Amino acid sequence: MEITIGLGLLLIAAFFQGSFVLPIKMTRNWKWENTWLAFSFLGMCVLNLTLAFLFIPNLIGVYQSVPGIDLLLLIFFGLCWGLGAVLFGIAMDRLGLALGYPIIMGLIASFGAVIPMLIFHSNEVITLKGSILIIGSIIVVFGITLCAKAYALKEKFIGNKTQKSSLNILIAVAAGILSSFPNIGLSFGKSFIDVALKQGASDFMAVNSVWALFFMAGFIPNAAYTIFLLYKNKSFNQFKLSFGRNSLLGFLMAFMWIASFYLYGVSTLKLGTWGGIIGWPLFISLSIIIGYLWGLAKSEWKGASIQSKSKLNQGLLVIFFAVVIIAICNFL
């Protein structure tokens, strides 16, 4: 029953994660940096801290009680993730949902699962369970390579420069690696969760003590880069245009995004000892499917060659097959 509840929460979390970037395409008169700053502030600061202070008794006391090295590590992981979030936004803007999501989320699934295993379960690397996890991660990389080739074929077919195509893929790869840090931060956040539980937080909400500090640290790179673009592109004044509509869309992005991580955090508690390791690739694989379907619905690859579309579908199937293999570890 516990696993069933965990999987149900995971499905909802994946839907939110695979859908949260959609509103950015619906804004009017705002540039990318306007919308991304609004989303970052609302999601990483406003909603994040509101939920944490609502559901964690004496949140400040939690941070005062954990070891200083744990605080520094969580802040460091948050800053790394924040940089990855910036690159994620750029990659999604350039590559779209149909391609950007599989590449980024596939890497997130691999690194987010393998790194905690190497740190916390290193003795199990050579076991059947550990070996399947490693093999699945390697297959993810192969699937991403196919997706990258599909993108190169598409860009060549429509006449875009190869150098720009390669740069966009590199941005997506860097985003995928750095964006795996939420699961790494969660794996290192046991001391925060333990203290929160002792201070009266529920099993469902104790994980918020990790997210509150982690995402606040992640907001710093997002704010720095978007404010730089606002000055560079002289787009501060555009906040005045369609403010109500665009702010609401930014809030919708922020809500789906933060809800996906909070629900994921709760689901890991229901999935057993390896919940954070196995739940992560399941969460990512489902969000890949949802993001890809949204991309198709928006006709992002309309006009691309049949060969490039075929290669993209091959890559997506390989990535999906890989994360299913990784998920099998939960039943071993």
C-alpha cells in the first residue's frame, strides 16, 4: 500500500515537472529573462519558504541544530543546481520540450541515481542491483547521443549552423548534469529531516527543511543571470506590459515546479530504503514522456526531415528503456 501511494504521488509530481515550462510560451510582451526571473522568485523564494515555514515547526531552529558542514554542503549543492536551472531554461528555450527534455532529464536521471549510490551504497556497486543501475545509466547516455544526432540532422535540414547546434546540445548536457543535484542534496539532507521530525514535523513534510535552503541557494544564480540580461537587453520596462497575465503564468510555472519536488520528496519516503535512488529515475522518466508529448502537441518538430524525426524517436525509446531498467532495481 505504501509503495502504491508513493507511485501515485510520483506520477502527479512527474506531470507537474513535465508541464511547468509550458506557460513561458504563453506570456506576452516579456522576454525570456522577465518570465524566468518572475518564475524563479515565486517558486524558489515565495512558495518555497511559505510551504517550509507553514509545515516545519521552528525551521530556523532546524538549521541551527544540524552540523555546519551539512549546511555548507546543502548550500553548495543548491548553488550548483541553480546554475543548472539557468542552463535548463536556456536549453528549453532553444531546443524545445520534445528534444530538450529527453536530453536534460535523461542525464538528471542517470547522475541523480548513480552519484548517491556511489556515495551511500558503494558496497553494492558490484551487486546485481548496482550493476543494473550502472548499465541503465550508460544506456541513457547512448539514447541522448541519438537525440543529439537527430537534432543535428534537423538543424542541417532547415539550414542552421552546426556550431550553434553543438552549443545548444552542450548547454543541455551541462544543464542535465547540474540539475541532478536536487536528488544529491536530498540524499545528503538526512540530518535536516531527522531534526525536523524531532521538532514535530510530519513524515510527509520534514523533507521541506531540505528544499527550503536548497532552492533558496539555487535562486542566487538564477537571479544573477536574469538581472544581467535585464540590464543587457534593457528589458526591465517590459515588466509593466501585460503584468497581470504574465505574473499569473509565472505563478503557475512556480506552483507546478515546486509542487513536483515537494511531492517527489514525500514519495521517496513511501518507496523504501532506496526510494531516493530508484524514485528519481522513475520521476524523471515519466516527466520525459510528458514533456515530449507536450512538445509534439506544440508541433516543435514540424518541418523536420523524416530521418531526424526517426532518430529522435529512437533516442527517446532508448532513454525510456534505460530508465525502466533503472527502475527495476526497486524490485530486486
